[in-house]
Amino acid sequence: MPIPLQEGWLYGPVDSRRYGRSLGVNPLPVDRKLCSLDCLYCQYGFTRTQEVAGRAEVPSAQELKIAFREEFERLAKADDIPDRITVAGNGEPTLHPDFFSMSQSLAEARDDFFPGATLGLLCNGMHLHKPDVLEAIQTWYDEPAIKMEWGTPECFASLYQVSPKGYDRVLAGLEALDSFVVQALFVKTPAVDNSSDLEVAGWLKHLDHFKEKIRNVEVYSIDRPPADAAKAEIVGKERLEEIAQQAMDLGLNVEVFTR
């Protein structure tokens, strides 16, 4: 079963298999998932099956600014220092209506309280066409991590349960970025298997195209169970390492994360 949504705007720090001691930031509603994709593997379950009435309440940039400084001060006094601050939360964080100002306030609070911490972002790439989102990512984030885990539009559409038009939209957005980290989660479901030879071959072509921009590639499979209806299966360590080696053969830095 999926895990519960984050109940606040900040959560942790927690020990992350990818990011060390990580403090999470949720700039989204706390009563629902707000996302432009509906990933089969999402740890919060399907977007379309939410049973929440009324308009989503998104915290303002000013409310978040205050929350950042108050919580960072509390953690600093407790000597609970994160290695990384990761913006993700209950869906797609770049949907915040004032993503630039929110990101600026977060970076300034990080500099004041945890100057050694990396500022990261987990992003689906669907909103890189927005000038303020692109500028915020380029200006404030040390490690913007973008989903790229498919080789064809058909896989993109099936994996995320959206129109295949988003495939070209994400690729165009990546062209605009100076540099980014690739998030690549591989999973097998009755609807799609992005670890197949066909999809991996297409994925490698994308990596090769963008390799001058790619800082590193993160290869992994599901760690927390998604919705039961997805019937998602973990891709095993051996296959993940095979995929990773093919990306390494392109000259890329690749990390494999397994249980």
C-alpha cells in the first residue's frame, strides 16, 4: 500500500538511501497529492483516485519563508544538521505558484543555517518551459534531479498515465537546462516495463544526447510499495547493474541504489 502524504511543509531529517541525512521540503498541500503526472510507481498512490473535495491550499512563499527559518534555527540549536535539503513533497514541487521566490527563500535560509548542505530538487521535468521555474532551478539548486527513465513516448505515456505529448515537452525542457541529475527508476508492470531492452536502448540515446549536461545518473527501483492496482514489480539488482554499466559506457557517472 502507498505511504501517507507528508503532514507538514518540512519533514525529517531522515536517513536516505540516496542522499544521506536529508531534510525534506513540501511546498504543496498537505491534504492531497498535487502532480502533473500519475506515475504507476508513486509511493503516494495514484493522483486520479484521490478523494479530496475543494480547492487545494498551497502554502504561500511568505509562509514557507517563515517556516524555513524557524525550523532551520530549531534544528541548528539541536545540532541536527542535514547533509542535504531536498524539495519534493506531496507531488510535483514546481507546481507551486511562486516557485522562484520559495526557492530563493529556501536557499537563503540554507546559507544562513546549514551552509554545507546541498540543495536538491526532485522534479518531473514537465514545467521547465515556465521561465520562472527554469530560472529558479538554474539559480538556486545545487542538484536538480529530473525524471528520465524511458526511451519512447509510448513508455512515457504508460508509465505516467498521461498523454505521450509530455515526452517531447520534457525533452525540450532538458535542452534549456545547463546541467541536471538523471533520476531513473526502473519497474515492471503489466502496462509497461521500462527495463526492457527496447526502452533501455532509447534511454541510452537520450543520455548520450544530453551527456554534456548530466552531472550523474541515479539508477534504482521501487523501495516503497505503490498502489496495488499498479501491480508493480521491483527490477532486480543484476538488471539494474547491467543498465547502469551501459550508461557508464557512455562516459557518465552512474550510481546504483538497491535495497
